Amino acid sequence: MTRTPVWKSIAAALEADIAAGHYGAGDKLPTEAALASRFGVNRHTVRRALGDMSERGILRSRRGAGVFVEAPPTEYPIGKRVRFHQSIRATGRLPQRRVLRLESRPGDAGETKALELNAGSMVTVCEGLSLAGETPIAHFISVFPQDRLPGMLHTLEEVTSVTEALKLNGVADYVRRETRVTAEMPSATQALHLRLRESDPLVKTVGINEDMEGNPVEYGQTWFAGDRVTLTFSND
Amino acid sequence: MTRTPVWKSIAAALEADIAAGHYGAGDKLPTEAALASRFGVNRHTVRRALGDMSERGILRSRRGAGVFVEAPPTEYPIGKRVRFHQSIRATGRLPQRRVLRLESRPGDAGETKALELNAGSMVTVCEGLSLAGETPIAHFISVFPQDRLPGMLHTLEEVTSVTEALKLNGVADYVRRETRVTAEMPSATQALHLRLRESDPLVKTVGINEDMEGNPVEYGQTWFAGDRVTLTFSND
DNA sequence: AGAAACTATACAACTAGACAAATCATACGC
DNA sequence: GCGTATGATTTGTCTAGTTGTATAGTTTCT
């Protein structure tokens, strides 16, 4: 008789609730147990509905915490000027960076080549997370030439915006020379930091920013949580 | 689908930090609360990681004071006497070897030359993993001269320490004649065995041990997981 | 008979919050 | 200058709640 499975109608009911504004982005749904009793079914049946919605990106569950309504993906424009803080602020959320590592060391072959330095030149490395509000968006490793920007290490300890840090080091403006995009699977640590499963793919961008004289000032690798961000390219 | 528990990734990340020298012996780690927010998890999850590391002797915590680095994961001294079991035990952890391959065969050109044997002489080969506690530290291939040490093949089946195996074959003591160090990227198999990404570099050492009469008794190649081990050289 | 949907139970992993106990830094009194 | 009181920090412990996963059994439809 029941042509449609129970779990599908549960998913539909929950989607209707969300569409009606009953639950907004970021809100916590009732617990699986509560939903199970509300719909008069077993918890596993609810879980199937929730699992389906999670796969479609509507929900995200955190073990031990609950199930939450996911925000629609952030539009991240990549063009001549790539500015993280501006992009996030445009979506009405608070851009943040959390620094995981900050060090000076000799650059490896790839880094010195990208920054057009002599082999073995010192570089300043900043690794961290980009957040929109509370949600981690991306994991990045930025490499700066230390001889051209000797004060970056110190500046980055106090300033979280790259744009601002560069400005404080004499780079008033900078533009993106090139951006390469690939897909990668997250390492265990990345999955942890970005709060996603090891099976969720990342979008990796490798980019070089140069100052107005054409000198490279930053070689950056960024791993975006694929389903939280939509990269958009424009030639402006 | 979280294959590796979160707390294990946290422990691994902290161990890597310690191995990289971000926190030295005796240093105080960030507070549990700070680590929790850095990794985006609950404090209890951090505590589980710290507890695991404490059990392995890497950390020591004092109520009200903080968590301190007891011993860096692996300071691996390379000098006249290179003793894997001693080095690991000194860090308060259980040294282990897991044998992957054990065989006798004619030695190739490089092996017979290093061991000062006639071309085509038989050698005993032992390939395996070195572990500190649960953590794989290195992948090694040891080659022994079979005519000087005919019993090694059998002894190595029962004894995990090279020092002990050599002693049982009449080599009471031995010293390192020379050690060469290079960097290599791991093969897929090595990455798997050492539980690291194929992008994580290895430190490769090639060494010759000789008995007190100056006869080579072991020609060993070892690939260390670069972020878990710090090789230290001394001329004692 | 077999597959799909659903139920039932149990445990592991993680979150959340609260409070106790030890430690540390600082100000105060003398 | 020195000991002490005090309050903030930090780890240790406890209770409770939530999601993830595994196993096994029942119903229903074809």
C-alpha cells in the first residue's frame, strides 16, 4: 500500500519545516530520538531521512552535538583580486583566520621557483584556517619571500588579514597572477580542522599574488571544503 | 565513515608538532581549552589524545599547572653506536620491530661491496618496520653476510632486536662505520606501512656496522618518517 | 524464496556542562 | 623584603545527552 517509503516522507516533512522557516541555517534539529518519537518510527528510520538530507547538503550532523541546518554554499570570487575578508563579509558573516603554524625557514624548490627566489632563500610560512563565522571554510598555507618582506613573520602574529599584513609591509596593493585548481581528498588532519568526513572532497587552489611591479609577494595553497564554497572565476 | 577517531588525529598532530620542534622537552603545551578550540572539538576529546600521549610517556600533566612535554617523540642519536631499541626505550616507549620479509639470497653488487664479500656471496636480508609503541617510525632493510653469520636467518625469526640477534651469533659488540643521509619521497607501499601521505618526505640513512675486528656485519638502509623522528649526530 | 523496509538493542565516540582540586599570579599587610 | 590571602587558571572527575555503527530480527511486497 505504502508506495513511498516512510523515510522519504519524513525527509519531505523536515524539508518543508526548513523551507517554512521553522528551522533556519545553523539551527539544531530535535534529536534523532525526539524525531523518532514525533514521527512514531524507529530512530534508524529517522536516520535514513537525515542521512539522505545530509548527502544533499541540507543538513550536517556533528557526533555528540546534534544535527544542524547547513547554510547554502559561500560564493568565493576568484579573479584579479582575491580577498578573503571582503568575500566573506559580503555574505554577511564574520571572516576570521586561525593561525596553526607560523615560521621562517629555507624555501623548498617549488616555493622558491614560484616566488622567483634563489634556491634556498628564506621564506615566511603561515598555515591556518579560514572561517566564516564559526564555520571553517578552508585550510591554507601561504608562503612569503622573507627578503622582500622581512617583517611579515611578526606582522602575521598580530594581524589576521593578509591584505592588511602586506600593506603594513609596504605592499599597498596586489593582484592574482594565476590560480590553478585541482581536487584532492583531505588528510585526517584536514578533515578534522575543516570538520568534514575523510570522504568529502576538497577543492585545492594554488595561486600567486604579485605586487604592482610584478614581483611575487605570496605563494598560497588553499584547500576549500568543496560543499561549503563555490568558486567563481571572472576576468575583470 | 570516520575511519580514524578524532582523538587519534589530534594526538598525531601534536606529536608532529613536538617532533618538528614547536614544543621542546619541558615546554608547556597550550591549555586543554585552547587545544580544544584550535582543533574545533570538545575538551574531553583533547583530553583523550593527551591521555594517550601521557600513557606513551610523551607528555606529563600537572593539575592546575598544565601539560608538559616529557620527551620529544624520537630523538634518534646516530653516532658510533646506533641502537634502535635503546633509543626508543630512552623515550619511555616500547620499541618493536615488525618483520615484513626474511630471506637468504645471493647479494647484489652494492651489498657485497658494502659488506666486503666476494661477488655473488649469499646474504641474509631482513626487511621490516620499526615501531615506537604503536607508531611506525621507520622502514628498514638490513643485509647480513651469511658466511660470517650463518645463523642470522633463524635467529631473526625469534629475536626482534638486531643487537641481540648479532650477540647470539657471536658478535658481542659492533659500531657504526659510516652513515649517509638523504631525503626521499615514500613509495606507495612505504606510505602505507608508515601511515603517512605520499607527500610526506622520508629521511633515508644508509649505514654499515662492523664488529670489533672491523669486519662489516650489517649493511642497513632505513627510511624514517621525517615528522616523527629527529636524527641527531654526535662524534663520541 | 528473496529483497527491501523497518524495528530492536547495544555499544563506541563525541559533546556539553558542572564542580572539585591543584597551581599560579598578584596585591596587601606588616 | 616577606609571608599570606585571594582570585583566576588549569587539570581531574563526574553525570548526562547525542550521533555513529554493528548486529540481529520482523514485516511486507514481489
